[in-house]
Amino acid sequence: MRTSLPMRVVLLLVSVLLLATASGSAFAQSDGAKAATDDLLSSVVRIKTYINPDGRTVDNLGQERDGSGIVIDDDGLILTIGYLMVEAHAAEAITNDGRAIPATIVGYDHDTGFGLLKAVAPLKVRPMLFGSSKELKVGDPVLAASFGGRDGIAPARVVSRREFAGTWEYLIDGAIYTAPAHSHWSGAALITRDGKLVGVGSLIVGDATGDGGGAGNLYIPTDLLKPILGDLIANGAVGGTPKPWIGLNTQPTERGLVVTRVTTGSPAEKAGLRKGDVIANIGGTATKTLPEFYRKLWSLGAAGITVPLDIVRDGKDEHVDVQSINRMDHLKLKSTF
């Protein structure tokens, strides 16, 4: 097992990195300090994935995907953002010193957005330890790190902590928003001043502060992984009752929630929903925001429940019943998870 760096060394390294990269200046390091810095960042590796040709996500996300992952144990377990690896049939991890090692698909969780891979041979890097995401406060300095060692780091600050609702039936509490934006955010590590992992890069957003403050990144808090990590490793997915999924992308407007995309082969498509439909209410409840819509959808029952929607199409009121399913059953997943 690789020995962890002393805490005082980690604090010093991350503080120096934050200050130096924030000012855009070069900084001198002894050979020992350089080695320690590289060791600190060695856990952030490049991942490449190759997706099933008939995968449901190929049209939107592509058949080959590239981003970062974070090694989180001595056995080569790699945490990343799920959209980089969902429906993959093959993957590889590339260390900062250029070693490319095949990786197997371990698990994926749609509710949080996390994905797990595992290298088939020792990566010989120092795993990154988890910190506490809940303790991260607005204004805290952090380090965003993509693959590439020192070339992949960028200083940032936490500018907001709030829920995030994606247009694709996705909602998480306590998302971490940082600024300025890191250009290689997919799967990047969000690191605290004590060298701990507290978030995984998901998106670049136009309004990181929530009040028009400019672009930044959204990170998924790693605290959300801790309760489900065992299930993902053992079963490839989270146990329990799956939420109903209907396969709609919607966007809030003054008219209400407008359907912007209907997933091919989804329950929504089978029920006849179309792009441009306006959702007036769900289960008799009017919803004007994505969080309201999702919480009402998920409160109706488990996957398989019939979802009653009242919509407006071409100025006319219509009613549509959608037979929901488990999102995981829609995806083209290999037997590895």
C-alpha cells in the first residue's frame, strides 16, 4: 500500500498550487516538492471508453468518450462521471506518466450521475482520499484537477451550493458550483486544501452563482457516493426501489415545461409525446419548475407506475398516460453491470 503524504505537506502543496496558478505565475519547486506534487495528482487519470454501437446514449454522447477519473483505492477502482462510461463495452485508464491500462466497467448510478471503473492491473498511483462535501462552504478555495498532472490543475472557489435539476430527469441536492470554469471538467477531481476529494466534475454552466454571476463548473458531491458505493461495487447498480422514468427532456418557460426532446424508444415516445408539447400538470398537480416536476413524478410510485400527464399541444388540451420504467432497463448494458 502506498503511504499517504503527511498532512502538513499536502496542505503546503495545495496552498502553493492554488496561489501560483491563481496568479498565473510560475513557481519554483525542489525535486522533492515536484515529486510530492506529482504524487498528489497521480490519482487523477485519463479515461477513454468505447460504447456499445447500439447504445441508447450514442446519439447524444458519442461512441468514444474521453475525460478524467479519480483512483480511490489501492486496487485500481476509478470514480468518474457516469456519462463518460454508461453503456461502455471497453475502457482504459491512462496514468500521468503515459501508461495505458485496460479497465472493466463496474457500475453506474443515474440518480447521482456517478460511474465506476476498475483497472485490470495495478496503476501504481496514490489513491485520493475522500473529504466531507457537506463541510465545503461558499468562498472556500479548491483545486480542480483533470488528467495531465500539473498541466491539468486550475484554482477555483466555491461560489454556490444548491440543488441542480438537469433537463433529463435528474435532480441532486447540494451540488457544488465553482468558478472560474475548468476547461476539462468531465470527471475532474475537486480537491480541498487538505488534499481530499469532495466532488466529481459534471458540467460547465453559464450561471454558477445562481444570480447571473458568470460561467463555472458543477461538481457532484462525493458524499452522495458513500451510501451507494457498496452496492455499485457488488451489483453494478444501486439496490432498492427504482424511480419511474419516462424519457423526457423538458425546459421551463413562461408557458410551462416545454418538451425539448423525447428519448427514442422511451415510454414517453411510446405514449405519443412530442417535442414542443407543454406539460400542464402531472397527476393533477401543476408544475412550473423541473424540481417540482421530478418530485411529483417520483412521488407517484416505483418504476412501472402509470404517469398521468395533461399537456397542451398546438393550443389544445390533451391527456396522456405514460407507462414508466426503470431507467436502467432502457440502457444497453453489458453483463459486467
